[in-house]
Amino acid sequence: MAIPYRDIAEEETPGAAGYLKFVQREDGQAWLGALFLIDARGEPIEFTHARVRAPSSFLWRQDDLRSHCLGSLCAAMFDTCPVLPALIVCLADEVEPHLFSEYIRVDLPLARMSDGDTPLSVSSAETLEETPAGDAADDTVSVCWTDAPAAGSPARVLFDALASRGMLVEPFSRAEAGLREVYQDLFV
């Protein structure tokens, strides 16, 4: 006879958080991107990745080239990801605010985060919030929201669950490790 049970985490915090991670090859010839989806416990759900070759850089302004490559990576990953996340998170030092207002529009809550040590530029389309990032009282991250989730919404419940577990920043390192595994020939 089976023991009756239920998975409490799935009942309390449904959905997936998508972590965007970008890495530029050292020679500047290509950009790599990962969209790493996790649940509220930090367990992996999906890993979508893409690579784009950078256009000839002498014709581009450096900031425009970066935004063009990151926008192309986002479009490729968003088109192929089989799971719709409740929210998307990226690092503010990798993604400028104009990427998601001038190059690509995401119809989900999107958070650009900074650990407080990194200077943070905020666009007029974003709202800034300081969020506890773990158990330590002084452990906070700055979050710039585009379409911030409402209190009690699935996206907010998921974000708060990840924050309470200290999982707001850590998944980025797993996403980068995934990129290094998939594209190991580019990191030699």
C-alpha cells in the first residue's frame, strides 16, 4: 500500500524562474547565452542556450554591438525554451536597462539585479527595490523591475521564495557552468 503524500513546494510556489546568463568569448568573436529555469527550491527545470557570432566590430559602436548580440541571444532562447517561466532574472552588470526597452520586450516580470557592490543604472521604465537575499540582515540585492509582479501573484511568491532561500544570485553560476560544459570547445 502506498503512503499518501503531497509535494508542498509545488502547492505553495508554482512556476519557474528563468535566469539569463551571458558570456562573451575572450576574443570577442561570439556571445553565449543561457536561460536556466529553476523551481522555488532551486532545482533545475530547463536549460536553453544559444550562441551568436558578433558582427564586424569596426562598423558598430561597442554598446550597440553588445545590445544587438544580447537581444539576438534572448530572441533565440525565448523562441526555443519549452517552458514558460513566471519571471525572468538577469544581472545588471551584464544587461543594460535599454536592452529590454529598445531591443526586445518581454511580457513577463523581469528583474535586473545587482549585489550592491556593482553600480546600478535604472531606466525610467524600471522600478527599483532593495530585497533581502538570504538569512543575513545586511545581505541584500538591488532589483530593477520591468513589470514588477504584484504582491501575492505567482511571480512574486516565487521571487520571494527564492530570496528567502538565498537563491537570487547563485543560479547564475550554474548557468555559466552549463554554458562552459555545452561550449567547452570555445573556452579552451
